[in-house]
Amino acid sequence: MPRDETGRERAARYTRALEHLERKGRKRFLLPQGGIDFTSNDYLALADSPRLKASVIAALDRGVPVGAGGSRLLRGNHPEHEALEAEAARFFGSERMLYFGSGYAANLSLLSALPQRGDLVIHDELIHASAHAGLVAGRAATAAVPHNDLDAFDDAIRTWRAAGGRGHPWIVVESIYSMDGDRTPLPELADLADRHDGFLVVDEAHATGVHGLHGRGLAAELEGRDNVIVLHTCGKALGVVGALVGASRVLCDHLINQARPFIYATAPSPLAAASVREALKVLVDEPERRERLHRLIGFANGQAHALGIAASGSQILPVVIGDSARTVRIASRMQADGFDIRAIRPPTVPANTARLRIAVTLHVDAATVARMFDRLAQILAEEAS
């Protein structure tokens, strides 16, 4: 058989899979940046800020390398990593912190390595895909509960105990949910973890830098407890890359010894660690960034409410359309009008809840927000007619 025919046969099943995704309106494409930013997670507009750029130049001038050259357990453990972890632990109030190359690697690491065989992980059904990956790779039993249903967490633990469960329960949530923008009841969940001799894992990805005193997040009052583990991503409001996991010293030591994405991956760039150090200083030195963002969040939520769109109260505003193809069409029309708004489709969100995910950042002002919502209202009306 000719080589080109063999190659086509090997590729055929992937072609069929892609065609199936396209028919369902779920095929993904890489799009260039363009238009006014209503889709990024760069909430404080730090990614391209002069201050972070200057921090990179200063780090290079003092000899900080671009690459680590190896894993943290080999030669890749640079003083910038250790300085960042020490400063971040003081900033967030954690006993110790570890710097990972991404939020995905951090969630995969902590949820595959910390819950043990005989434990039960109870997670909100809407947690990040990276958290699901960690649970699949882990040894503990898992149970999903309906979104933000406090009683369901308690019921799941009691049912497990009644059936003979003897380990520790792990409650896994996000403080602000990435696709809905709503909050989770953290104080109540912490009390639940205490009552059941369990642990609470809080993914602060979309709260870090935006919410809490100095941008410490919504779990700031809980961080530092020996049964609370908190993940802070550095590639969203902090404008850089990577993630910090805060936990007790013994749990961090366990991650260093058991978390495969930490052990076997090349360490994050020391230059990135230096930039995250600077971003944490910005949170303290420039509170006006966060104050300005919160005024804009309030304005955007008001605009959404006036159009009959549910206000989330946060910087993430979902506009649920339902049908994937229609959602993509509306997003494309907004992009053509200069507003970079993207369609989020299953399986990233539940079936029949395809949506536009509007992110409020300091890359826009109130007048631009109002103009965007006016155009969105027109397009939604036209699509409905």
C-alpha cells in the first residue's frame, strides 16, 4: 500500500472525531489576539505592565537565568524559587509554599499526592478540569456534589462514614468559579472539614490578586490552618505564569516527595519567579488597581442586570446561550465588532449551557463596558427574532 494511503488511514479516526466535534459546534480553534479584551484573566492588567517588564530587565541584569536547567530536585532549584516561596508564604499567611509551573500542574500534583487510599474526596461538580485530572490520578475515592450545595457535602461525608469510611474527607472547591463567577461558602466548608476531621482544598485561581485584603483571596482568613490547602495561580491577576500551593510544612514536604508533576518536570523559569515576586509587591504598593477594578466590576454587573443577564458579583460574567453553534455565532459577531469575547462550550461547561464568558479587566473602562453591552443586547435581540 502506498505510504500516503497508509498515512490517510492512520489519520482517518482523528479526522472523523474532529468532524463530529464540528457538527456539534464544539471544534476548537486557535485564534489570534485581537479586539478589546473581554476574555483574558489578566484582571489587573499586569501582564504587559511597565513595572513587571522592568522587573524582568532587573532580574536579567542581576544574573537570573531564563531557564532552570533541571527539576527542582536536581539542579533546577534556583534562589529565586526559594525567595518567591518564602515571600509568598508571608504574604498569604501560609506556613509554607511551593511554586509550580502552572495551575494545572499544581492541581494535578496536590490532588493526586495528598489524599490517600481510604480517604474520600468530595468535590463541587464545577471544579477545574485540572482538579479532575488530579482525582483520576489519585488513590482516594471521589464523590461529586451539586454546585455550592453545603448540605450535599455533609451528606456525602456522613454516608461514607456510615458505610465504614475510616480515612479523612477532603473537600475540594474553588473560591470563585471560573465559568460562573459565583462564590463558594468557605467559612461553612471550613467548619465542616473541622467537624469531620477533614481537609479543605481551595482553588483561588480567580480570587488571587482581586479579592481579599491586598488581593490575598477569599480564603485569606483560613490560610495557615493545618487542614487547609490553598492554590494561588500566578498567570491570571498576577500577570505572570505558574501557581503557588500553600499548606503546612509536612504537606509541602510530602508534595516534594510524592507529586510526580513536581518531581519529574523541569522547574519553572527563575525569571518568572522573579516576576511573580514583583507582582506580589504591586498588590501591596498599588491598591488603586484593585479599587479601580472593583468599581468596574460593580458597573459591569449593573449593566448585565439591566439587560436581564444574571449578575455574578465578580469579574466573571457568564451569558448562558445554551446551543453551542449559536453561542459561537454570537461570539463571532461580537469579535467582528471589535470585542474579544469567546464562546465556552461543553465539555468545559455542562451540556446545554454553552455561554459567552465576559471577563472584566483593567484593559477596559466603563464607557467601553457600556458600549460592549449595548452591542451585545442588539445581537442577542437579533438572534432571538
